[in-house]
Amino acid sequence: MKTNGVHENNIKTTNNMSKIAVWDTYVTKKDGTIMHFDILAPEEIKETTIIYGYGKEYLKTKGQEGQPLTARECSFCHIETLRPNWEADIKKQGYFIIEMENCN
């Protein structure tokens, strides 16, 4: 799959020490509660529209499609080293979600 010229499953791996960007995200759910989750994506992806797209894909899986997800709700937090339990999802879909609060 290709998004804005970036192949979503194309991440760099150097001795399994890839760097992953963590995007801290707070979305108001349809019921008014705040959903907190982190979007993890390869650090090479700097285009926020791609990151927001990942978040919107996730929101659809939670029945929250259409909820706003912009710079107001989602911002870069920090860089992490890729962990094995994230790797399969990142290679498959380009991102991994860590559910923090009110995600179910």
C-alpha cells in the first residue's frame, strides 16, 4: 500500500534497532469521553497527514470514525527503539497502536 509516496510497510531495520516515533493522541469519542492512545510509526515518516490517517484507521476499528484527529488531538512525543511485539503490525500496516485510556 502506498500513501503520499511512502510505502507503509517500508521500514528501515538495522540490527533490529529501528527507531519508532511515538505520537500521543487524545480523541473525543462520540459519547464525549476522551480516548487516549499512542500511534507508533517509523521515525522516517514525518508527514502528519500519514500519521493522522493511521489514527483514523484505528478509530474506525473502534466505531469512532468521523471523530476529529488533527494536530489538536495528536502530537509527536518521543522516539523509541522498535520492540518485537510492535514489529509485525508496523511491517504489515505501517503503524502500531498502544491503547492507553478509554479505548474500549
